[in-house]
Amino acid sequence: MSGDTQSSVTKINPLRGEILIPGDKSITHRAIILSALAQGPSRILGYLPSEDCEATLRAFKTMGIRISSESEGGIPCLVVHGKGLQGLAEPENVIDCGNSGTTMRLMTGLLSAQPFFSVLTGDASLRLRPMARVMKPIREMGGEIHARANGNKAPLAISGTALSPIEYKLPIASAQVKSAILLAGLRVSGTTTVIEPGPCRDHTERMFQSFGISFKKEGNALSVSGGADFAGRTIEVPGDISSAAFFLVAGSIIPGSEIKLCNVGVNPTRAAVLNILKKMGADIDLALRKTTGNEPVADLKVRAAPLKGCVVEGALMTAALDEFPILCIAAARAEGRTVFREAAELRVKESDRIEMMASALSGMGIAVETFPDGMAITGNPKWKGVFCKTAGDHRIAMSLVIAGLLAEGGNQIDDMACIKTSFPDFMNLLLGLTKPG
């Protein structure tokens, strides 16, 4: 198992050992953004140095924010010298968000309230992803955004202006849209309110509270009062549960495995993957540690166990969209049929994840049925290795690497480089668990 582009992954012995899960990608994005908007320096301990997070970091460097990286006891640390809510400078060039939808959507809200012009673009995959739902509320606040494909896709040209406060009811739960509105509200005179139809990731709200930003939650209504500067601080980023999910599934399905995953964020709005795996019969123990930056953290221990199929839909599916590809691998190993429904958004992620996973699993000899909003997988203990296409999607690639550990003849992955988008150290950590001793 090696290489930056194509790579072969072959069957292995049990996975055993202890690993430290790298920093949470969603929290790292938000930590960089709020540190840049704070007054004075902030330290971000345990940040994720992935390509997606680097895109957010570069964006602020182009707007005059000084950012440096160092190491504290072997833990990566960013030092961000914030200039306050009024301190960003107009970028001299287009801001390239790479493959990061989080960067583009959150920056759309933030930049719309700045007194300058900016342009957001990204790679070919990101330029195909829909952006209208984040632009709609910003335009209702008075934002001026122009986009191609009838105002739905990047590049986005933003003429920053003074925005007005808004009370906006989200049509569907979306952490990125919610965060874009709240970030825009930081520079708005008055109170900006977002009403959620149901719970979704709340990292932005938790980090607002950590920075002492004037923020209030009443039921499903989230409100921020804009205009007041806030001071920089030290932020500790817990491990990313979406990254841990690959090892939770691998440890569950590879016979004889036992893995301890340290310092994993177990925010209730992100823990759906744990609930789904336990529903399937996974043997996972959770030992809570101290809260880090308003985020609950735990060590997780997973042991191999027989899994059973189940139905995943509604709020549980919505909260586990990022983990869908690796949950498909768990389902392929489970006894019986697993059904994923109400997941139509997966068709407009970094790839059409429903079709990509259906194609790969079918090639491996696993029975699948696709629906417009999901798929059904009938478990099969015997897999054959295949050449796997990823469409440059990091979560597809990592999921098919895990599948290759059980497939007869192994899997060949067409693009390993895309894994750097979210989890640059994935292969090194996996290889460490395969070594005897």
C-alpha cells in the first residue's frame, strides 16, 4: 500500500494498535476564520494541515492576515495574527478554494459583508457543486453576488457591501449555510437570526461562544449581534470523527482487530456514525476526556464484531452524510440488507457518492440497488478485488482502501492523491496498524 496516485491495497492481518486521530476539518476551518477576524494573535493547537484547510488559510493570507505554523510537543500549531472585524484587505487576486466546499460557502457569507470586491473559485469538482442555497439568504441581506449557471455555480463574484440583519428560516438543515449567514452577521449592525428546521453541526456556535462573541440560542433560533470586536485566544482542535470513521469500520469488519482511537471529537451533532455502527452491532467503547474548546472529546476503542443490516434515514442519515461511503463498506460486510434513504444531497458532493459507491461495490460482487435519494446493500462476506474509480473524491478513495483490506486480490485505487484533501496521514496511520508487534 503506497504511492501518491494509483495504488494497490491487498488483504491483511488484523488491525491492532493505538492512533491519534488528526484535527477536525470543520473545526479547523472555523478556527482559522474566527482567529483572522479576532483582535490580536490566536493559537490553533492540533489543526488539520489538509488541502481543504490550507485553502481557507491561503484565503486569509491573501487578505493581509499573517499566519505561521509551528509545532508544540509534536502537535501542529497555527499562529494567526487577527486584525479585527474591520481588518481584512481586498485580495489582489482570485481566491482559489481548491476542492473545499466549506471554504467557498463560509467565505461567501463573510466576504459579502466586507467593503471590497472578491472572487471565489475552485477546482473542476467544486465548480460543479451547487451554491445557490448559500447565496439566497445573503442576497436577502442585501449581498451582491454574481455566479455562472443561472447564479448557482462558481466562480462567484462578490461586491461586498453593508448588509442588513435578517431572520432566516433554513429550508433544510445545513451547517454551511447557517454558518455563512452567522459569519456575515458579525459585521451587520443589529441581530441576525437563523432558524433551523432540525439540528445540524454546531461547531460555529460553539466557537462563537469560545471567542466571547455576542451569541444566543433559543430553541431552534440562533442569533448573533454584529459589530463588536473580540479578542484572539488559544483553540484546541479535537480529532475528526469523520476521519475516525474509517478506522471504526475497519476495526469492526476485519476479524481479530482491536484499535484505540485517541482524542476524537464526539460532538452530538457529529456522532451519528457511532449510533449507526452500534445499531449494526459494532463493539465500540467510549471513554470521555476533558472538553476541548466547548467540544466533547473521547477515546474510542473498537473490536471486530459481526454486523447486521439496518435502515438509516431521516435525521440519522442527514447527520452522517460525510460518513456514507465508509458506512457502505460496513453494510457490505453486514448480515442482511442495509438501506440508506433521504440522502439525495450525496449526489452533489465532491462526486455523486451514491453512484460511485454502487459502481465500486457491484464490481466487488456485492448486490446493490440505488434510489434517487440513497441505496440498498445486501451484505456478502466474499469480496473480489477490482480497479476502483474515485472521481477524485477523498472519502470514496479512503473507503475503497478499507474495502481492499478484505477483498480477494485487493483493490487498485485510481487516485490516492485526493486523500490529502482531508486526511494526509491516512495511509501512514493505517500501515502502522498492520505491522506485527
